[in-house]
Amino acid sequence: MKKLLLAGTACNAIMILGAGASQAEELTLCWAAWDPANALVELSTDFEEQSGHTMNFEFVPWPNFADRMLNELNSGGQLCDLMIGDSQWIGGGAENGHYIKLNDFFEAEGIDMADFIPATVTGYAEWPKGTPNYYALPAFGDVVGWTYRKDWFERPEIQEAFQEEYGRELAVPASLDELKDIAAFFQGREIDGNTVYGAAIYTERGSEGITMGVTNVLYNYGFQYENPDEPYDMEGFVNSEGAVEGLEFYKELYEVGTPPGSSNWYMGENIDAYKSGQVALQMNFAFIWPGVEADPNVGGGASGYFANPPGPAGQFAQLGGQGISVVSYSDKQDAALEYIKWFAQPEIQARWWELGGYSALRAVVEDPGFAESQPYAQTFLDSMAIVKDFWAEPAYADLLLAMQDRVHNYVIAGDGTAQEALDGLVEDWVEIFEYEGKL
Amino acid sequence: MSLSVTDPNPRTKWIAGALVIGYAIVTIMPLLWIIATGFKSPADSIAYPPKVVFEPSLEGYVNLFTERTRATEGMLEDAGPPTTWYERIVRDQGMVITGPSRYGERFLNSVIIGFGSTALCMLLGTMAAYAFSRFRVPLKDDLLFFILSTRMMPPIAVAIPIFLMFRGLGLNDTHLGMILLYTAVNLSLSVWLLKGFIDEIPVEYEEAALIDGYTRFQAFYKVVLPQAATGIASTAIFCLIFAWNEYAFAVLLTSGTAQTAPPFIPTIIGVGGKDWPAVAAGATIFLVPVMVFTILLRKHLLRGITFGAVRK
Amino acid sequence: MDETSHLDRAARATPPRIARRIQGLSDRTIAWIFVAPSIFLLLAVNIFPLIWTIRLSFTNYRVNRPNNAVEWVGLENYQRILSDEDVWQTMQATAHFLIWTIVLQVLIGFALAYLINKKFKGNDLWTTIIVFPMMLSPAVVGNFWTFLYQPQIGLFNYVVAFFTGADPASFSMIGDVNLAPWAIVIADTWMWTPFVMLICLAGLRSIPESIYEAAECDRASKWRQFWTITVPMVLPFLMLAVLFRGIENFKMFDMVVQLTGGGPGNTTTLTSIDLKREAFERWRTGYSSAYAVILFVTVFGLASIYVKALNKVKER
């Protein structure tokens, strides 16, 4: 026991000493535990060599990422010096003073937000949205898109059967309706001796899964978070006629075109289902595409990619991705800023893309060779051009919980009607904004 | 003994044996499935339909203990040909090893915190149980119920105050903090179990020792403790199982330094998606210490839980 | 080792001055020295946070809004919780989970213990094997059972299909509103039946052989012996097992969260899961503190009634 205590004190002493010296800091970067995080570790060795600082990483799995990290921030914790926080945290990070404002730093170092994909600047860096107040540097661009079994689509017997049933060619869907047809077509079909199913879609209950899925449909059917002319005016926008139709569509898609038991699926489960050959299509964030390409079963040309297809009210896709911020409780902010400065360099960003990280730097993605560099690169660009994000308010977690509850209850548990679900959602959201004093 | 009138006849024994073995086989299946998954390749682990027969692979175990990154051609050239068997396994996936994973650290944390809190819990628990058993403690029944009631609080409910308190005391994310926390949670169980056990040790033994000139302390640790060893062993098993596997506090209160394995294992990810073989391998290895501990102490397992709280 | 010499050596090894001082302590003092560390630790780690929680429950405090003023709101939080229909729904889900896990675990656990107590050959080995599931981490169990329950790639549906002839893809344990509450009951029963079994076994083995021999002399039937000797003698043990399982399952969080996330809809949203959302996702600290206090009072009340009943049974 005593030894432990002593060890603890020694550690503290070292940390205090470390803070005194301006050289060689030990920085901790916090992010989610996923594929791109491994790539970032690899990328960061270059920073360690150049700066002499040591990088530590704290990666928390997605289901606990928000709880763990927001707990850390809310209690003023000094675990993280750098935070690659989820896009929706930016409001809380800025308003509650968790993140430091980066405007002066950007100006001093010549980092220009115009050099980044506009959607990522709005999505990951700005608060309030649409104003030039920056609390993060876009770090990882991500968006929901679709992956499909190109090898199955190309089989003559399947093409024939589809032609017969739907009177058109089996191809990448040009609309959400076509996507549903394709999912229904594959549902229960025998392929290579296995019964396969249509599409793996997001249905997860516990964190943010079903919201990140259903919004892709809702946006394209005319759902809007608020009156464009009057902030927080939601009645008739959240529960507009189109939005109701969109929610009904998602439920129908769940019923006619998804594998049995896919009632609590998010990124990981969708990947598993797709890789094991259960489904012809999967909805998922772009970050998985490098992994799909490398897979022995579905990679190497067997898969194709397409952006979320348009619906009656337009074409949008749910934004994912994160910006990198400096935590205001850190006592190594200078070194942390150094990291951001290093990370923003075009050659580092190019290498980031090479290692499997989706750079948000325009110099990288607008490079003439970019679209050809990977089979999914063009789809990524197309998708990034049509993104919309969930609320990024400080109360985003409340707003999200309400939506998870309402949508899962209707789509998966089959409770009530779509109209009731969205009316209820407006009620919940109004209550939350009233509580927040914004209404 | 075997000829006693109460000894079941062979046919009864046979039927009882068959039923128990049948249950054991069904109940062990999910566990065997987990262990088997650890030896599958990632593709086989999610095979549709599931594979019962598969080609064994150590990929899960290698992935569990290493950090890897997808290799670009330049990196492969720099790294040269693989020199060890595990490097070869990783290269076959088109990856290179970038370092050891955190699993080892997390596992070590679990050992320190699990066994540390069990030891402390046994120490405090035996002392308290002895006092409750032998002395007239004022408000004894209320105190005992108070001790039990501390187990009724959902961890989530007290997590925020504990988090703030630990932060204030500098115990957040430390081994000591977690040891104290798990000890406190387990104390109720250990006091209740141990009191029952000490109740059963005849008071005459100590009285004889006291007459021989022993002090109370000496009588306690020279006479009572050896007699209670069985009860202590079985109680230790239960405390260890709890502390070893605890999740809610661990996930909310620890991160870097003191995080134990349970919050870590379900989250091991591979190339896009969960690395099921590595998760299974992590769970399997994690099971071994408790399993060994239990098998070693299994003779006491039954003798121990006589719950003196029950037998007055 | 020789007992006496051991004791002698210990007595000699204790320095006389200390020995005298310790000898001088009254039993009462020793009792307090022995109990105090436990009580102190429990006060510090359990009771102090509890009091803090109770205090917070009367405020509108939110951990994630350090800048907001903290106001006393009296009983408002309590009123809101008790009048919230969703809370009652989670209570129902918890009750379903609690009752069925206990019923199944008691029935199966007792049956197993009874059979093992027939002392067939190799019962030691099989008992040890049966005990393994409870050594796993609940989080890992929840995680793996999602996998086992997947109709396409999991084991569960195929096993059920093998025995019933149903199509493995025709049902989904986690996705179906009607089956999901049972999915969590099954996983918990799988894991914790051995616990109940062990305690029952201890109870069975504590029954003196002579009682059965006497009954045998009185020519009481086996059936009668079972109901008049075995069951009453094991009952106190069984009740204690139920107490511990009941308390644990009332708090159930980790396994179910990993298994269903509370879905579909709110079908398996147990109170602890709901509480966690309020406390660590909505960050309504005051509100969730009140929620926690209500839960605590509920368990505390139920448990104290139960322990009274248990004491009565013991005295019989």
C-alpha cells in the first residue's frame, strides 16, 4: 500500500517538474478507439521526432467515448491535453470553456480555415455555427455513405432476376426508393448456398446509432431541425409531412430489407454483417472503407461505394468526423498547439490520407490524383459535399437521447405512428430548449 | 458411510449424474464458444453460418498483445522481412506491428486491484466479523444491516460524488483509490459470510487460550484465524470474482493509469470493426487467474459458504 | 505444524511491554478496534457520497454547467420522477427481470444442488465446470451474448433450431419486443445460477445425516422427507441467496447495457440504465441524485422487510 502511495507521489513530482520545463513535454491525446486512431499513432511518430515531445494516447471505445470524455471535461480533468472530440461537442466545449479558442493561434501560425473543406469547418470547428469563432481544427472528415457488393450486382443471373422483377437494371440506386427496392430484392435470396439479406442499417439504441442512420433519410424527405428564419422554431419542420414520410420509409426499409436480429446495430455490427456476406448493402461511415478494401472476402474490387441517394426533398448525408481541440484545463497548452500546427501541414495531411485518415484539407482532397487514389475517394468527396449534422448545442446529449428514444420506439419496437413519434420529439426538444433558456 | 440408509441407490445416482452432466454441457457451450472464437481468424469468427470446425489461428492472441497499423509499401520496405512468427501473422494481414498493446498493463492493473482489494477486504472483514461474532457490539443488528445496505446503492448513483471526492483527494484513476472502493463494496459480503463462519468456531478454544495467558489478539490470530481459514478462502473467492470483473466503476472512474481489463476487453478493435478473436482471447486469458484461484480453493468453496448468518 | 509450540513461540515473540498493553485493553475496546476500520471505510466510501447525493438531490445542479448558479429546488426533482410514466416503465422492466431471474435461478440452482448432493461419481469436477460462467465479467458476458444471439452468425438460434426444428432466422432474441426481456433473463440465469446452486449445496450439506436416519426409522416417505426436512433446512440459505441476487439484479447495469442497450425502444431499459442516462448523458446531476435516492430507499425498504422475514425463518 505504502509503496503505491509513494509511487503515486513520485509520479506527481515528475509531472510537476515536467510542467516547469518548456522542452520535451509528455502530451496526451484523447480520441475514440477505432481504426483511424491506430493510423494517428503511426503518423505522430514524426511529430515526436521533430519536436522532442512524447505522445501518449487515450483511446476510448465509441460506446463509452462520450460518457468518459465528457465526464473528464466536465470535471476539469487534466488527462487530455488534446481532444479529438465528436463534432456535436463543440457547442458545449466552447460555451462551458472546455476548449480554448484557436483564432489567435491560427492567425499567428498562418493557418487559414478557408483551406479546409467548408462543411468540416462548420461541422467541427465553429461555434456558434456560421461565425468565425474556431475551437478546433478539422481533423478527420467523415460522413455516412453506402457500401455494396459489386460482385453480386454484376452476376448475370442476379441481374436477370432483378430486371424481371423491377423492370430496370440492377445498378447503384439513384434514389432512396430504388435503394429500398434493391434491399427488398436481396432480402432472403439464396446466394452461394446462403440466405442473404438486403441492407445493414443503423438501429443501435444505447448511444447515437439509430439517429445517425435515420437522419440520412429524414433530411432527404424534407426534415429540418428548425425554421431557417427563426432559430429553435421546430414545429412543422421536425415533424413536417415530409419528415413523417421519411421516418415511415426508414421503418419500412427496416422491415423489408434488413437481416433478422439487426435491431441494435451500429458501425461494428454492420461491418460484421457485411464482411460475413449476410447483406448486399451496408450503411456506414466512410472511415470503414479502407478496411473494406483490405478485407480478404469483400475487398479488392468486390465492393463498391456510393453516396447517400437523394429523396423527394433533396440529397444530404449525415456528417460524422471530428476536430482536434486543445483542452483548457491542460497545463501544456503550448506543446499541444505545437502538435496542431504540425498536424495542419499539407505534407502531414497527405500522409494522413495515405495511412487511412480522412484529411479535411482541401489541398489534399482537391489534388487531381485524389479521386483516383482509392476506389472510395470520389464517393467520399461527393458525400462531403452534401453533409448535414445533428444539433451541436451544449445540450446535444439531451437532444440526442430524446431522438434515440422516440425513433427507436417507433422504428424498432413498433410503438405508435411516425407522426406521433416526431410530434413527441418536438415536444421533447422544446422542453429541452426551454430548460436551457434558449426558448 | 456408503452403506448408510440415506445414501442414494445407484440408479438415483446415475440419473442425477446424467442430469447434472447434461446441464454442465449446455452451460459450458457459450464459454467454449468464446474460447474457440479466440483461436479463429477474424473472418471465421463472424462466418455466416457459424463455423464449428475451423482452422485454428493465433491471430487473435497476436492482435490482443500488439498495436498494428495498415502497412504502406514504404513501411514494408523499411521494416524488412518478418523475423518472428507473430510478425509473420501480422504481415499476412497486410499490417505491421507498431508496439505492444495496452492489454498487458490493463491486466496487471486488474491483478493489483483485484488481489489487493481482496486481501484488504479479508483483513478488515475478518476483524469486523470476529468482533460481531464474539463481542457485544452496541446496536449489533443495526450495524450489520448498515453494512449490508452499503451494497444496495447502484454504482451509477454514487459514481458522481465518488468521482468528485476522489478527484479532491487525488485518488482518481489510481490503484489505491480503486482498491479502497472495491474493498468498501465487498466488505458487506465478506462480513456477512465470515461472521457466520466464525460463529461456528467453538468459543471454548479461545477461552482455553486466554486462560493459558494469551492476549485477545494472540487468541484471534493464533487460534481463530487458522480455524476460519476455510471460510476466509471461500469468501476471498467471491470478493475476487466481484473485484476482478467490476465494470461500472472502472469505466467511469479510471482511464489511463488504473484502468482494469473489463472495460478494455469488449472494445478491442481491429481493421474496421470489432476484432472478435482478440476480444475472445482477452476474455479467455482474463478468466484464467480466477479459474485457477477457484480450482485451488475449490475444496473450501462449499465448506465456506455455510453462512453463519443463517446458522445461529 | 505443532499447534502448541507454535502458540508458545508466538507468545514469546510478543514483546512483554506491548503484550501488557494489549492485554490491558478491554474486550469492548478491542471490539471497536476491530470494527472501526470497516465502519470508517464504509462511511468514507459509501455513506459520505450517499449524503452528498441526498444533498444534491434537492438542487438543480448539473456537473456539465459549472457556470450556472446552483439553486435549491426542494422536492421538485422527486415530484418529477415519481410522476414520470417512463420511470414507472423502467421499474416494470426491472421487476420483470428481477422476478424471473430469481425464480429461474432458484429453481434450477436448487435442482442442481439437490442432484449434485446425490454424490454421484465425479460430481466435484462437474460442479466446478458449472461454476465457470459466474467468473466471467458481466460486461464480457453481455458483449458475447449479443454475438450468440445474432440469428445469422450466433450460436443461440442454431441450437434452438436444432432442438425445435424452427428456422434460425425466424426469430431474434434481442430485436423482438416480446423476446428481448427474456433474452436478458436467459443470459443472467446462465451466468448466476451457479451462485444459487453453491449456496443451496452448502445448505444441503449442512443437514446432519442423523435427521434423515431418524426419518427413515419412522418410515417417512422420500417425498415427505424432502418437504419436511430438506426444504425447511435449506430455506434460510436459499433466502440469503435470493437476497444477494435480488440486490445485485436491482442494480443490474453492465451486462444489459452491453447486451441490448435498453432496446428495442425501452423494453429492456432497467432503472439503472435510465439512471445512467440521466446522470452521465444528460448530466442532470440534481435530478439523477433524486432518482438514485428513490432507488436506494426502495431497495433498502424491500431488503429490510426481507431480512426481517429471513430472521424469522432462521428462528424457526
